Amino acid sequence: MVLKLHNTLTGQNDEFYSQQPNLVKLYTCGPTVYNYLHIGNWFGYIAWDILVRVLMANDYTVERVMNITDVGHLTGENEGDADSGEDKLAKGAKREGKTAWEVAEFYGQDFLKNIDRLGLITPQHIAKATDYIPQQLELVRKLKDEGFTYQIDDGIYFDTGKFPRYADFAHLDLAALQAGARVEMNPQKHNNSDFALWKFSPIDEKRDMEWETPDDLLEDGSEKIEASEPIMGFPGWHLECSAMAMSLLGETLDIHTGGIDHIPVHHTNEIAQSEAVTNKPLSHFWLHNNHLKVNGTKISKSLNNGYTIDNLIDRGYTPNDYRMFVLQTHYRSEGNFTFENLSAAKNRLRNWRNIAAMRHQTHDTLRDDDAKSTDEGTISLYATSRALIEALNDDLDTPAALVIIDEAFSRLINARLDDIHQHAFVQLLETIDDTLGLQLLATTPDISDDTKRLILQRQQARSNKDWKASDKLRKDIEKSGVTIRDTAYGPVWEYLD
Ligand code: AMP
Ligand code: ZN
């Protein structure tokens, strides 16, 4: 089977290949941990979880790094600008009366907790920027040695004018950008698009997070180097990702992922500062998720519409309901969150779980799978598993995958239970769980023998036309969290929640 992925580098759906057979080196830009993640952030991370699962379904082993930005991401005055303004962690620290280290630890832990809740496959390496300061400084050193850097009052910058391919990745019109900058450019910068690799701490301020700037990175004769005190500083956000990606995965990755907002600045800068040193592509594939809106509006602090996973749980939704909601939109389309849409996803998932529970009810005493395997209706469940992977192999087309599953399940809903090919059915459920991570098998336990006995008694009462007893038995059955759906072929139990 051919796996195609939309590659921002080429603007096309390219057939996927990896550098080493069956091994994918994948880097995902992680969150800045100065606050709780909102559902928009998770929209992307769920998309990249599907990517990992689809790679695995195509027999790849995935070696993956996700960073945690715990320093150096500044609020910026221009769109995508992370070089100026306040450090987001320092801002969080001020807000909460804590140190930046405490803020990073708290929201970093919350991020990991929600990775588990959402059933995301945990990357092998979750790398905190503050743990990779020497690697970042080493990259600055190499860039300085190659002549790509210059020093100004507030830090060491990358000179984008010395990297001729700078505008290529995002098809930037640098002249227009220069003219259209909303905030006047720092006059010491050589080009508007130049970015800080290493920022100096303000002279009059002790930052929670700062490191000594090695002397050899400072320009000879600069005022800074004359000072008796060491020059303290901290890394730029873009530098962090390049240094961690290359030190953990090598100079060329197979896939690099992030949000579409990363294309014009963050990823453009990652490419420039990495490729300037290595002369090799930083990654063969670049994938970007579109953004999620809420009620058709951009998520923003001022609108207070950046719901967290905890907010959804408080309103009675599960993390899997949210996952289902995300799967209903292709990752490259803009998403729109409304509680109506989330409820629709919740209903779809409840229906799917009830179908999954039918595997406990297929009575195989009369006909075994072999006898059923010539039956058209049952054979097609194997075809469904294949069709599902084919849809996902087409640039992770999750909406198409859901339609394929809906169609297969609609054939099961009124099927005679013992007509269902048990093995093909369970295999389909496993494929759904493996590729979409919906945990259908884990969240659909069998009922107790006592409840099963009550169901048999109710059937008996119904065949005796003893409706009173049958009604009472239904109520008893419902006490165990399931209800009965009567079909032409007999009762089927379903979960109440
Ligand atoms: P940040 O914590 O700001 O570094 O963002 C973490 C990730 O969330 C980045 O990859 C962003 O592209 C992504 N992101 C931010 N807002 C949204 C949104 N509304 N929808 C989808 N992704 C988003
Ligand atoms: Zn990044």
C-alpha cells in the first residue's frame, strides 16, 4: 500500500519514503508550557498521533521527539515573532507568583497527564529546551564560525541575508514583509527577518532562567566582552527545536510537524539555521495542521474561548469524545469547535461502542467462523479494515475513514448476531483502535453473568407474554448500566451512558 502525505516543502501529496528502511525519524514542535493547553493545541497533537499510528500500520517503527518549550518563546509584537516582548514563561511566573521553573514544571506535567488521557502514543523523547542548552550553544558556535551570525545589544542574531534560500520554504515575499512590518524593526538588525539565536538577559534584571554566554560566542571588542560580569542569556525559540531535533535524531529528519502558523517564521528559521550548518535538508517531509476555531472565531485569551480538556470533562464529555470530534475534520482543513459538534461526536462514539459490544454477544455455538467465511456480508469486514487503512494512507483522511466505519457498522446493527464473522469483526475493531486510537475494545467490557441471566429471564417472560415481568426485568438489567434493544433476531444489550 502506498502512503501519501501532503508535504509543505513541495506543496504536493508526496509518496512517503524514509531514509532507513522501516524507520521514521519524526519531530513534532511541542507546546510552550506557560498555561494549560487549549483544544486548538490538542487538535494538532491528535493529528500527529494519527500520523504515528498510520506509519505504524504501514510497518514503520517511529522514533519521535516532541519538545517542550520552557524558555525563550517571547510574546512578540508581530505575527509569528518570538524574538521581542516578554518571555511567555516569565509572564506566566508573574501571573502566578511563582518562578518560571515552577510554572514550566506545573504545566509540563499537566501536558503529560493529558497526553495519557487522550490516549496519545507518547513520543520516545520529550525534550525540554532547558535540558539542551549546551547543544543549542554549540549550534550558535557553528553558525558563528560559518559567518551566519552577528551580535547586537540584545543578543546574537542569524543573518537571513546570508542564507539565499531563506524565503523558499514559505514562499515569502521578503520585500513586502519588510515594508509591511507593523512594528518598527529593531534598527540594529540587518534584515527584518533576522532572528535571535541567543538573547542577552537585560542588564538590570535577574531572570529565573538564564545561562552564561560562552566568551567565544561573543564578538571580539564588543562592550559585552569587556564587562567583568559574565553575560547571561537564554536561547531563542527557533534554535531550541533545531538543536534538539538534530542532536536526538540526526541532521536530517524524515518528517517534521507543526501548526500552519509555524510555516512563515518558526520552521523557516529552523530550516535556515540548521541547513546553513549542515548543508543537508533538515527534513524530507514537513506536515502542518490547520487551526481550530471556536464558534467560527479564532481562539484567543480575550474571548476566553480556549477550552481545556478539563473544561470538556467538567461538562460531561470524555477525552475520547474530543478525539472523535477532531477525527471528523481533515487535519489540513480548518476545524470549528461548537458544543453541538462535540455532542454529535459523542453520539457517534456511543453508537460505535455499542456496536463494539456486539462482539460479546455473537453466539458461535451453531456456526463457526469457517462456515461464515463464504458469506458475502461477513467477508466484507476484512475489506473494511483494508479500506480504512487505504483512506488514512491518503494524507490521513480521517473523515473518509469514519464514513467507511459508519457504513460497515450500519450493516452490523441489524444483523443476526450469529451471522457476524467474529474474527473479522474483532480484527476491524483492533484496526480502528490501532489507527484512530479510540479505545473501542478497552472501553466496552462484557456484562456480568448475572445480567446475562436477567436478559434470558426477560426473553422467557416476553415469550410467555408476561409484559409486567419483562418490564421489571428491563429495569433490573438497567441497574447494571446497560439496556436492551429488541431486534428481529432477539435482544441486543447496549450501554446506557
Ligand atoms: P504554542 O504553545 O503556542 O507553542 O503552540 C503549540 C502548538 O499549538 C503549535 O504547534 C501551534 O501551531 C498549535 N496551535 C495553536 N493554536 C492552535 C489552534 N487554534 N488550532 C490548532 N493548532 C493550534
Ligand atoms: Zn519547533
